[in-house]
Amino acid sequence: MDDRTTTTDFIRTPPLDRPGARKRVKSKTGRRLGLLLLVMGAAATGWWVYSRQPAPPPPRQNAFTATMPVVAAAAVTGDIDITLNGLGTVTSLATVTIKSQISGQLVRVAYREGQMINKGDLVAEIDSRPYELALAQAQGALERDQALLQSAELDLKRYQDLAKTNAIPRQQLDTQVSLVAQDKGLVISDKAQIDTQKLNIAYCHIVSPVTGRAGLRLVDPGNYVTANDASGIVVITQLQPISVIFTVAEDNLPQIVKRLRAGATLPVTAFDRSGATKLATGTLKTLDNQIDTTTGTLKLRAEFANEDDSLFPNQFVNVQLLIDTLRDATVVPTSAIQRGAPGTFVYLVNADNTVAVRPVTLGPASAERVAIQAGLAPGDRVVVDGADKLRNGARVVVRGADGGAGARAPGGNRPGQGVGGNGAATGAADPAGNTAAGNPAPGSAANGGRRSRGAQ
């Protein structure tokens, strides 16, 4: 057996723990980390610059080709009230300051402050004893003067018999006739004094001349009152019925006078200061006899039963006077009326869902409705909401207040509508993402589903 030695060549690699190898590994790792950070910084810078740019405006659509959502209402036949509005002040028909007609001590006050007092009820009482004594004295004087008159009449009768035989001078007869006449005068005067004292005693019991509400007490029992006292004892104000004085322009006077001459009863409605709450309903009673030249207005008085005391003297109210009622007129909501170059017009919805500009002649208006004298017929559909971007011939889709298709009758407000029965507010987005102006709403599917960058 030969001892042969086989030589094998090995590739020798330097050990990793040597300093040179470690430096080469670290340099490669650092270059890769730096490159990664550089790429991330560039990406962040690009994103910041991109986000700062404004969002591109939505594509503009032609008003003649875009389909715009609107709310429509049909013209109907109805009645329109012709009314006049004015400002008024509640005025009592009778305001009485109770004063004493005689002088004396106030011994009793027979009312409570704020109490409703009927006509003839006792209000106050004054000490009547001095006037009762004066009455007794006048009655005594009457008895005395009646006795003197009776004696003088007997003497006159005797003198007349004697004068027939010329037993007494004619002068003595004439003197006796004059004495009888004087005694008769004294008797009449005594009777007048008795009636005066009786009247004074009646004045000691002060009664109410009207039915009304008593005000605050002006004098207390125990005070000495006089006939010329300016303040009085109490003020009584009549509340039922009560009146309202209001003004209207002089241009409206012929209409009012014409209706009154025809014997019509014109209803008047009183509202509170805000004009939202109805207070009472009455009738027009009379007109003033002249026009105020400084304001060009005429004063009118309306009377109200005021059984619930809803009106109070000197209260400020808004007044609505119903002059006449227009029967069987063509009526549309006031929100359908547009004003522009053609004058007063509406957008008429055609059968092919296009709109046409239709000039109209307006009649009287009442609340949220207006009468159309010419230009429309009952059954015509007009746009009441969404007309701000419409043009003649524009194509529309008629929607209800809830966003669904369909029109509604005038005055039939649905939940979510405002005054006048308008549907969705102008500019609100429909389910397709279009606004009432026909433009896509931000963030909708029609706008590419992309939000505004300012909102990100």
C-alpha cells in the first residue's frame, strides 16, 4: 500500500471578523438607506405640492341641454281675498273718570282694583249727614212758608169781598195780592231747596255710569273730596265691546266707500305686534270725516266684541281689512312669479318636460297665493322652486319635496318645505349628485367621486 498524498486546493476567504470586511458591508448598507430616504423625501415633497393645487372646477353644463330638477305646482281655481293692511291702536269706547259732584268725607270705597263693574253699581260713598240736615231744614222752611201763604190767601179773599162795597181802599187790596204772590214764590223756592238736598244725598252714593274695568284706586276712604278734584276717585274703562282705530291710504278710500254704500259689512281682523297671532275679529264701524294731509291717510274705527279680553286699551295691533273676495280666479303660489326682461312671467312646464317663459298679468294676492288675470289656465303646471338657472326651452325633471318625481298642488306644503310650498332648497343635491343648478355636487358620483383637495 502506497502512501500517496492527495493535494486538495481550497479557496481561502478572509474571515468576516476582519476589519476590512466589516467596512465593506457597512458601506453597502448606508448607501441603500440613504437612497431609500431620498426617495421617500421626494415622494413627500411631490404629494405636498400636489395637495396645494386647487381642485379643478366641475365641468360646466349647458343650461339648454342639462336636465335640472325643479318643483312644480298646478294652477287651480280658487277665491282670493282682497285685503288692506294697516297699523292700529286699541281704543276704549268709554273711559270715565269718576269724580265727586259734592264736597264731603269719603267714607266707603265699594270696588276692588281691576274689578269688572256693571253700570249702576256702587263705586264710592260720601258722608251724607250734612245734606240730610240741610234737607230737614228746607222741609221746615217749606212748612212755614206754606202756612204764611195760606193766611195771605184768606186775607186776600176777605179784602176782595170788602172792596166790592168800597169798605177798604183799593191800594190795600193790591198789597195783599202782591203778598200772596211772594208767599207762593217762597213755597216754590223751599221745594227747590228740598229737591237740591235730596240730589246731594243721591250724589253721596256714587255709581258707575258704564260697564267696565276699574283701574287703580286714586283716593282712600277718610279723605275729604271736593267737586273740583282733578284726580277723581277711580277710572273705569269699557272693554266689551272695544274698538281699534287704524289708518289706510287715501287711495283705498273709494273701494271702502263703495262697499259701505252697498250695505256690505266689512270684516276686520286684529293681529299682535308680530303679525303672526290672530287676536280678534270684528267689523268696520265708521270712517273719519277728513284725510290727514301730512300723511295722506284716513282713520277708520272697527269694533270688536272682545269677550275674551284679548284686546286691551292702547295696545298696538296689526289690522287686516277684508274689502272684497275675488271668486273663481286662477291661483298659483307666489313663489312661481318671476320678474325680468319679459316683465312678470312664470316658467310653464310643458308635456315634454321642457319649460317655456309665459308672461302673466297679476291680480290680487293673499298670503302665499296670487291670482292670475291673464296668461295661465287652471291645470297649467308652473315651476315654484329651482327656477334660478332655467332658460326658455330648458329640460327639467319635476320632483316632489321628498326628492321623488312628481308635482304637488299649490298650498299643499309637505314636510321639509318652507313658506309658499317650495320643495328642496335651491342648490340641494339630488340622488344622482346634481344640484338644483344642474352642476354635480362635490364628492358625488357625477363629480368623479373625488373630494375637494382642501377637504382632505
